Amino acid sequence: MAFYSGHCGRLFSTKTLLPLRTVRVSSRDQACKHCSGASRGEYRAEQELTTAGGQRRVLKDVLPFSEFLTDSFGRRHNYLRISLTEKCNLRCQYCMPEEGVKLSPKEQLLSTDEVLTLARLFVREGVEKIRLTGGEPLIRPDILHIIAEMRKTEGLKTIAVTTNGMNLARLLPSLKKAGVNLLNVSLDSLVPAKFEFIVRRKGFHKVMEGIDKAIEFGYNPVKVNCVVMRGLNEDELLDFVTLTEKKPLDVRFIEYMPFDGNKWNFRKMVSYAEMLDRIKQQWPSLEPLPGDETGTAKAFRVPGFQGQLGFITSMSDHFCGSCNRLRITADGNLKVCLFGNSEVSLRDCLRSGASDEELLQIIGAAVGRKKKQHAGMFSISQMKNRPMILIGG
Ligand SMILES: C[S@@+](CC[C@H](N)C(=O)[O-])C[C@H]1O[C@@H](n2cnc3c(N)ncnc32)[C@H](O)[C@@H]1O
Ligand code: SF4
């Protein structure tokens, strides 16, 4: 059950007296007695104020953010990654175990409606960015419908897609039309034969075509994700940086992370410090760029280059303190940490007829249990987790 506050017009839970929905309020005078009681988190809202000079300004975060999406360390989770499928048309060595993975039966995967219901619920609570991932999201037959419907959700600012690029060139016009704002394309080698060795399939030229077409369609930057592995592609670092000279790309070098079945070992991981050192030997003038508060990448640019580069340093220098991400797996489990194995099934809650409020209580409890930081790469490599392909990066 819920009620509307006459003070601020927000919807409150009668059980918890916590706000359930963000609405716009028009002035500070309308601050509400119910809001001031929010305990664990604060609630997100925007206030429009008219200044003495008559200008209208929008102040963000002047009111509390969703209780349910705020953890016990004060981290606000406004970014949700949804895995749309466990299947993939590639078999990347660092992601897909050699022996393959046991796929969930179709009826155990989230349906189109369930994906949209959960997306809307999270957005209503304050999520502003949703990334669709997988498996390979672009092989899901209803991908365009999901994006177009999601786009209608008020409050959702960004729809991002992470793709291996195999179907990108073909789908780009429809993806753009449906409302995708941000594209990350994975590419681990610029040498076709090596690409095929890493991903265990052919397709290098298709991926390059997808990247070029994304640029043509105005995505700027197009993010390129490159997992760097010693003995495989670390000799291509400089070639990837060179790619940013003439193209508006943001090449992101990702430290190799341990997941079930990917045969991670420390010696294969190339650290941020080592990568940076190698790149600086070639371009000593490499300049750091200001990062956004919750961004994962440490960003740099070679002066005069059109694009930029970044490092995702989850292993050697984690960014757990500013983590704002939650994940939903294709089979409907909420994962509050990429490297944690605690999960809760939102699919089962939905299918048992739980109300939004009951779902929020379950989400809030899981978020509340989120640990301060991951356990460190050596412990993670010993822990049971899913293979990356079944999580969604
Ligand atoms: C799991 S994939 C799913 C989306 C899509 N199929 C793709 O490859 O872009 C998401 C991202 O996770 C990254 N990834 C997978 N396994 C990884 C690992 N062991 N360490 C670091 N990044 C990894 C991939 O490179 C990719 O950029
Ligand atoms: S990284 Fe992406 S493309 Fe490669 S196997 Fe995993 S899901 Fe497929």
C-alpha cells in the first residue's frame, strides 16, 4: 500500500514511510515532512528555483535519493546493467569457458515484459542509466522492441549497449532509431588472425565495420573495450592508441579479471601501471583527463589525437568506493557486485506476484548487504562465481 503526500506530491510506502517515486517539486517551500525522515539513503529529486535575477535554475539532489538503492556505505546505485541473453556468437577465451556453459532453459530467462517491468521499477527509484549486455545482446530477437519501450521510461537518461560488434553494422540504424545513446564495442586485437584466436571465431572485419559505422552514425565517442592479456595482445597497446589519432574512439584497456572457467592467472594480467608505462614511453606527453565521479576508467589523451584512452583497473586499483552499479542476470538474479556471489532472484519474486513494494524491499535488502569492496584478485580467483558470459559485464 502507498499514499501520496499532500506536502510534496510524492508516493510513499505506508509500511516504511519511505518515498516510492520521484516527482519534480517546484520550490523549497514544498519540502515534505515525510522526506526528512529518510534513514539509510537520501531521495533524488530536482528543484527548480527562480534566482533574484529572474533566472531559473535546476538544483539536483537537493532531496533524498531512493532508500532501496542506497547501500550501507552511502553509495547510490543509479546505473543498472541488464543481461539480455546467456548466448553468444563468439567464444572469447577470457569470458566463455572452453567447454561452454550450461544454458538456462528459455522459460527461466526474463521475458520481454519482465525486463521492462524491472527496468521501469529501477528507473522510478532513481536509475538514470541502463546498459544492455549479455552474452551478446544483439542476438536477442526482441532487442529493438526492448530498447524502444525502455526509451519511453521517464527519468531514464541513457541506454547503453555493450556488444561484440558482430551484428552492429546491420542493426545500427534501428538501434539508433530505437534510442541507444552509448555504444561499447569489444575488440581485443587489430590482427585478424589473432582476433580469431582470442574469440575462437571469425569476424574481425565485421566488428571493424560496426565500429566505423557507429562513428558514421554520430556516436562520439565510440567506446572500444580491449581486455589486455599477457602473451596475447599486450604487444598491440600502441596500435590501439594510434587508432585514437584519427577516430573519435575511446579505447578502454581492461585488466584481465578472474571469472569461473576463464583460467585467469596473475601472470597473464597486465596491470594499469605497466600499460601506462609502456604507452608513456611512446607518448611522454600523454595527458590525464578529468574523470566523472563514478566512472570506472582512468582517462587519458595523446595531445592532438581526436579520441582518447582509458584503463579499467578493477584488479590493481579498484574503484569500489564509488561503485554505482547493479546487475541483473539474464535469468533474473540481482547481483550487487560483479565479483560477489550473492544473488537474489527478482524473476521468482515477479512470478510469485510480488507487488512493486515487496520487490523493492527485496532489492533494498540485497543492496544493503553489499560489501564495501571486492575481496582482491587472488581471493576472487578462488571464489565461486559465474562465468562472465552468464553475468553480463
Ligand atoms: C561479457 S561481455 C558482454 C557483451 C558483449 N558480448 C561484448 O563482448 O561486448 C561484456 C564485457 O566484458 C568484458 N569481459 C569479459 N570477460 C572479461 C574478463 N575476464 N576480464 C575483463 N573483462 C572481461 C568483455 O570484453 C566485454 O567488453
Ligand atoms: S566477451 Fe562478449 S563476445 Fe566474448 S564470449 Fe563473452 S559475451 Fe561473447
